Amino acid sequence: MVRAVESSAKGPLRVGVIGVGIMGANHARVFAGLPDVTLVGVADPSEQQRELVTRILGVPAVEHVDDLLGPGLDAVTIAAPTHLHHEMALKCIERGIHVLVEKPIASNVDEGREIIAAAKRRGVKLMVGHVERFNPAVQAIKDAIKDEDILSIGITRVGPFPPRMSNVGVVIDLAVHDIDLIRWFTDSEIVEVQPQLSSAIAEREDIALLQFRTASGVLAHINTNWLTPFKARTVHVATRKKYLIGDLLTRQVSECFGFQPDGSYSMRHLSVGHSEPLRAELQSFVSAVRDDKTPPVTGEEGVESLDVAMRCLEDRQPSKAASRRPEPRRAAG
Ligand SMILES: NC(=O)c1ccc[n+]([C@@H]2O[C@H](COP(=O)([O-])OP(=O)(O)OC[C@H]3O[C@@H](n4cnc5c(N)ncnc54)[C@H](O)[C@@H]3O)[C@@H](O)[C@H]2O)c1
């Protein structure tokens, strides 16, 4: 059992991390460096991951989550595999612990809604880790399109297969980030989805071309796959008066404006901050807990983005064979 730390209204917020794999280890690293926060401990069944975190951060690491969730804990990040989010979140909420759950909020919409209802009943904060909203390049785009008449959004998020395959495809793993961004950029809900999915190599979909229409009339598309040898994350936004081009990896954002009847226009690079997105996300979670504010990404928003992703999967071809690419047609002669 992780030793309880003396509680004090003004003392540091006592946090823990459940699941310290690729993402959770980063949460632990960032929490350990935040002011007015004490990383009390982490929980992970993997001895290798526990040793790694203890060696680097010098915090206690326990095998079972129940041994982390003592009275000395105010808040946790849940970064265990997605199929465990529901069970872990309910456990924490039941004990009155505030929860930041990694994206997607849960494996399905019903589980997500149960997490929201439990958090409301118990009066704890619930935030979903849509970290891309805290990317300074994304924030520069959001600022640049404020009060603009948005017409269309195109997002590309491609790369190689992840080192360890989880039990979800590219829509739930990657596109859910961009579904959230489209909803956030437009301040509107997605009302129509037109998905095209294919499984070129993996069991689940590994290529997705998704088209959307928002209630506000914006057209959007997402191009995502695990078949590109390099990572690319780009966002293009067309508004009536501007065209924004953002690279979320290099954090360069440019805007074209001043369109003239002769086709000429001006272009400028926007100023983009340098903060680490995860640090900004965790700081906003801590401040929501401390100051009793609504977290910037609520459980409801996490469920809405998951719901859109699920709707993209509903029209999946009935059999894997049907969704697989056929052999290329051979030219005659
Ligand atoms: N926001 C982002 O950009 C982003 C990026 C990657 C992953 N994620 C999300 O983070 C979550 C974890 O993904 P990952 O890539 O870090 O996976 P991962 O496999 O690297 O890490 C998961 C960790 O959870 C541990 N775990 C398994 N069962 C557990 C249990 N019962 N209790 C505690 N820990 C347990 C595993 O041992 C592992 O160390 C997923 O929900 C994923 O969608 C979000």
C-alpha cells in the first residue's frame, strides 16, 4: 500500500498514475515536475514498467491498483489500456478520487456515459486526455479562426504501425484525436459521417478516409493510416477570409489572407508557443481540481468524440475479406 500523505487544503495535490506504459510513464514524468503536485505513486502489473518509473522518478510503484488508491490520493491519471478505463475510472470515482482518463474515454459510449454519471454522483472532476488540444500549433489555429466563417477542415494523421498493436483500429486510436479537434475548432457537433475503411495488413482497419458535416455546416475530412513510413500530422482550415496550414509536429502555422480578385493573396507565419502539450493538459487538470472548475475536456466531450468514431465503424463491411483490398487489376495485353 502506498503510504498516505498528510492531507491539507493548501498542500500539494497528491496524484497517482494507473498504467505506466508509453503514455502513462509520460504522465508520471510530467506530474513529478509540476509545482504544488506530489506524485504519490504509480500502479502497473508490468514489473519492467514499475522498475523503470521507480528508477527514473524515485516514486513507489505497486502492482495492483487497489494498493495505490488509498486515502492519501486526490487525483489520478488512468493510462491503462482502453478496455480497462471503465473499470479503473469507476474504482477511483467510488473512492472520491478525481480522474483524468486517457483518450478514448472508454471502449464504448455506454461505458463512457457510466463514467460520467458516476463522477457526477460522487462530485469528482472528470477530464479526458485529448492532449492535441494543448498542442501550441493547434491553439494557434484555434485563435486564428476565432470569429471566422469556417468552411472546411482537412486533417492528416498518418504514420507507421505502433510498436505494440492494441485491440483497436486506426479510427479509435488515431482519428478520435481529430474528431475532437473538428468539434473543438467548429464549436459544433458532427451530424453526418461518411467513412471509408480498409484493412490492408492489420486485423482491424488500418486505413481510414472519413468525411463529416457539422451542425454548423462545416465540411471536414480525416486521412489517417498506419501504412506511412513516417509520421505526419497536418491541419488545413479554409474560412471565408483565410486559409490556415498547420504542421502539428514541427509546430509551424501559416495563414493566407487578403484574397484579391486577381488571385493574389498575402501569407504570414503565426507565432506559436513552445509549451509541452502534456504539461499544459496536466496543469489544466490540476487547476480544475484545485479551483473547482469544469475541466477543459469534459467526459461529455470525450463520449461525443468516441460516439462519432463508433459511427464511422458502424458501416464497416460485414466480412474482413470484403474490406480487404483486392489484388490490383492487371492491364490487358
Ligand atoms: N493522448 C494520446 O496522445 C495517447 C497516446 C498514446 C496512448 N494513449 C492512450 O493511453 C492509453 C495507454 O496507451 P499506451 O500506448 O500507453 O499503452 P501501453 O501498452 O504502452 O501502456 C499501458 C500500460 O498499462 C498497464 N496495465 C495493464 N493492465 C493494467 C492494470 N490492470 N492496472 C494498471 N496498469 C495496467 C500495462 O502493463 C502497460 O504498462 C490508451 O487508452 C491509449 O488510447 C493516448
